[in-house]
Amino acid sequence: MKIVNLSLSALILIVLVSCQPKDKQPPMIFLKGDNPYKVSLNAWFKDPGATAEDNKDKDITSKLTLTHNVDINGPTNGEGTTKKTGTYTVTYSCKDNAGNSATKTRTVIVKNDAEKYATRYELVVQAQNQSIVQNATIPSVDLTVDAATNMKIWFPKMGGKQGLRIYGNIQWNNATNYYHVNIPDQKIPMWEGNNRYLYGVMGIVSDSKVLDSIDPKIQVKYHLTKYRKSPTGTVIWPPQYPDSLWEVLKNDVVIDTYDRF
């Protein structure tokens, strides 16, 4: 009789369990930190993390997997320094014991910290002796930031000259309490009619700075040199063509002032 009672109890238990509704509710994933998450170009990227909870299995954070497409110097889906500006995605996913799955995404924005200077300006050109470029006011010039190097900005028309596209690096100077613009030595070949010339720009850092960061105003001062090809020239450019010799034709000191509209 006891055996019958035990068997009956087991049967009732089996029936009760089988009658319970199946777990169809997916887990819930909670992101830590900001979404979207912003990080500076060339800075270290590490996702802030996430947790996961399930109605049946409770804390299942250990089951989370992470994938991301952030362009970094580092392992796939890992940590590292950011290489390129853009908008990226981090995806967390997991499954509970019943096989219900869930995903959660975070947007990651990698930005150049000089982006606030990437806008439209009026350009005023002042040349010391106007031997290469003339004093002029250019009503509309767009400055852009570099996609791979933080605080690097591109000037598309140095001296107001079409095609003279030069970059500068914006750096804070504790002594002056200004952001200065460092324009390294750069040379650009250009055709004028049937003649090919070489233009060289080298910045004067002490006089090149961001005059106003709120309503952007930037001043850059630089040496501007124009070269012509010559068999007796002393400048070799580009380095891979040692027979391409250039000599100084003209030089000047120029100040470009960019004032946002």
C-alpha cells in the first residue's frame, strides 16, 4: 500500500511539473556607463561593461559575450587605442538555461577632440611682401579634422591658394595658456600653366594659436617658400627621386587668420 501511495505521489508530481508553463522569457541585459559612449581618437577604449538577469536563472552575467567593431590597436573584441574616428557598435548577448536569448547594443563614438574647430571661416591673408600670395579676404573656407590623428586639423587653402592643403597639430601650451598650432615642414608640388613648382610651408609655432575656442578664431603664421626645378638646386623632393632638385625662387612670411562666421 505504501508503494502504491509513493507511486501515486510521484505521478502527481510529474503531472504538476509537466503542466507548468515553459520558460519563454528572455534574459534582461543592463549596460553600465553611457550609451552612446564617447572616446577620444587615439585614446584607450574599454567598454564599461554590462550585467544580465533572468526570471528563472537570476544573475547570468557570467554568460554574457561581447563583440564590437571599434577600430583599435588591440585584440579583436578587446581593449586598445582607437585608430579612426567614426560611430561603432558594441553588442552584448547571452542565453538562459531554457535557451532564450537576448542582445543589447551600445553606440561608441570615436571623435577627434579638435572637431569644434571643424567649421566654416572667413580667411584673411596677410603676406609680408606679397611675393608669392597677395593680401586677400576669402569669404568661405572649411577646416576639417583628421580621421586618424587626434587634434590634427587640415587647412585647405594656405595663403588663400587653391590646392595648398596643409595640416597642423593643435597643442596646449602651459606657458602662454593658449592652444598653439604646430605646422611641420610640408611641401606640395603644383602645376601653374606648363610649369611645375614646389611650395613649402613651415609654421612659426609661437605666433600660431587658437585665439578663441568658444567662437573659433585661429591664427597661423608661417614661412612660405616657392621652389623651381633646377639642376643646381639644393632641395631634394620627394626623397625617392634624388634627381628632382629644386631651388628657392621666392619666399615670404604669411599670417592667415580664420574667423568663424
